[in-house]
Amino acid sequence: MLRLRANLGLLRHRDLHRRPTLAATAHLPLNSLTLSFKMDTSWMSLPRATTEYENGLDKFLDFIFSTEGKNGQISCPCIDCSNQIWVDREEARTHLQCVGFIKGYRIAPFISESCETPMLDAEDDMQGLVHDAFNGFGENIHENEIGTQNESQSMPNRNAKNFYKALEDAKKELYPGCKKFSVLSFIIRLFHSKCIGKCNDKGFSMMLDTLREAFPYASIPKSLYDLRKIIRELGLSYDKIDACPNDCMLYWKENSKKTECDICHTSRYKANENDPDDELTIPDTDKKIKKIGAKVLRHFPLIPRLQRLFMSSKTAASMRWHEESRTKDGYLRHPADSPAWKTFDFNYPDFASESRNVRLGLASDGFNPFRTMSVSHSTWPVVLMPYNLPPWMCMKQPYFFLSLLIPGPSAPGNNIDVYMEPDL
């Protein structure tokens, strides 16, 4: 059986179409910083324009830079940086003066005055998730409506309705008086538990029924299908691409309208369908049904998945680890230490000059989805790994990207390169 593992190569950062958050690895806890003396923290709750706040901020910065500063910088605890970006004193003071400390930031956990660490607002997180999922749709929706006042009474389009529905779920309480969960956060937590716990669909559907009976006033989806529809709007989609049953070609791009293979002349669609069009008309009716491809490749677009890595300040910093944080002592610990990596950098200095440009590894192998049943079948997943990440991350399951799912029943063999076209 063919086993494939190769360097897929190279994706320029500018091709991601989104400027990531620049961040450095944080060495301080997110919501707490321990100081060795008693400090008055009342100034932190004062308006940031007051003299008391400015004086307290100066004392805070004096101590932090004297104890935690590295090369004249600290990880900034402002709302925007969230302890993930290293800045100098002047920039840190500007950030804390303009936007303030992150929620729940404590200067000392053992100081005499009592203070409670407020919980992070899940509702704010959910609304941010909705805006990210719809690519800032809500920010531009009014701009898109300029000059269309005459259509203001018409129903919003599908994207608008989905956006408003998701935003409403992010704000709506799970049940009257619930402060812990919004409808959206509960659905995401529930579905996450299903995936991590490997709960089958039937068991999960039964659990949904039980929850709805126990909490009739809660906005819980009626079925797993309804729950998945909500999750699907926030998640990452995939494309279906018809392929020749003999692995000769893909019906993609300029070949998307063809109905038979250019090489072996095999029909694109399953047998017993003679209609040459993409749709089949049912006799004695005007209804049309879409034909079913004889072999369908599932393609999971790569760029949206890489964008998710750069949306998080933590993983954005890790994507630059190979250049900015790697120990360069000649030992082979990471693909960046290999001669192949160094040779590529030498031959293509323009690409190598930007540490955020993405380098990918590719692996593929066949498996039988029917397990121990006596069925001869081989489905081939193609998995990508971002080698920009440090070794303790790049080979871990959360950072494996399923890029292609090549259907069986037989292995593609040497024709696997035909299926690589969408990735290349």
C-alpha cells in the first residue's frame, strides 16, 4: 500500500488576506501577577484620566519593569494585548492609559484588601466569534445598503439573516435569568463535549431530548440536525469536487461543466442516467433533480484554517517560532534545522525573509472506514501540518488539517497527484 509523506511547501502570509495579530509568547499568567509587597490597587478602578490613576500606573510600571522586564519590555496587560504582546514602557503606558487592564487582572492575590476576580464575559466572546465567522459582515452591512433605501422594507438576504440569528443567539440567555450561558455558548459547549467524548449521534439525540424535557424553558435545539445547522454557520465548510471514477481528472475549474472524462471517456455521473445536463428531468413533471457524481472528492480549503491560527495571539506567536524563538545551535530538533529547509531559504530569500510565510508538511495513507467488516475499501485522507509551529505543537492532533478526503473503493495509487490539484 502506498504511503505518502512529503513537504507540500509554501504559502505566503499575504495570501491569507488577513493581517494577523502580532504577538510574542507570554511568560506571565493571564489574569494574575504576583508582587512581593502590598500595593494599593484602588487606582485601577478609577477613571483613566484622573491623576490618581496616572500616579498608580507609573508605580505599577516601575515595579513591573524592575522585576519582570526583559530587554526593556514586558508582556502588556492591556485589553488589546492580553499579556501576549511584548512592548516597551512608553507603549505599555499608552495602552493602559487608553484602553485599561484586561478584565479580571489582579496585581497580587494575597493583598489584604478583598477583591473578586470577575469571570470573563462569555457573551462578549460569543459575539466576537460570530463576527469572525461572518468575516466582519455586521461591520459592513450598513455600507452595503447605501443607495438601497427603496429596498429597506425587503427581507434581508441569507447571510444577513444568518448573521443576525447568530448574533441574537450570542446575546440571548439560555433560559430566563441564566447568566452563565448564552444560547450559542451552550450549544458550542454541548457539541464540543460530544466530539471530545466521542458520543454517537443516537446517544446525543437522546440526551438532547432529556435536556429539553428537564428544562422546558431553555432554548435547546430540538434535534442534532438543528444543532448542527447552527454550528455549521460558525464553522469551516468544505467543497465537493466530482472526480473521474478511474482517477484520471477532476471536474474542477475549467473542467467543471464536462460530463465525461477527457482521458478514459467514462461518465461523470452514476450509471443509468442518460441526460447529458447537470440535472435530470423527472418524466411527466417539471421537477429536476441533480445527478450524483460517480466519485466525489471532499476538499477542505486551507486558507480559512490558517487564518484561524493567526486570529489567536498565542498561535500567531507560535507560527513565528521557527525563526524568532528556535534555538539555533546546529542540532536537529525541528524541520527548520534540516539542510532542506536551509537550502530553500538560501534559494528563495524573499520568501524566507517573512517568518509568517507558511511551510506545510503533507501525509496520507489509506484506511478502511468499515473497520473489521469484510469489505475491500480504501479511503485516503490527506493531512497537512504547519511546520512553522514548534515541535511540541506541529505534530499534535489539534494542528493537523484534513485537506482532502479521497473516496474509495480503491486506492488512488500513483494518480494521487490528480487529487492534489486543489491544494496546489
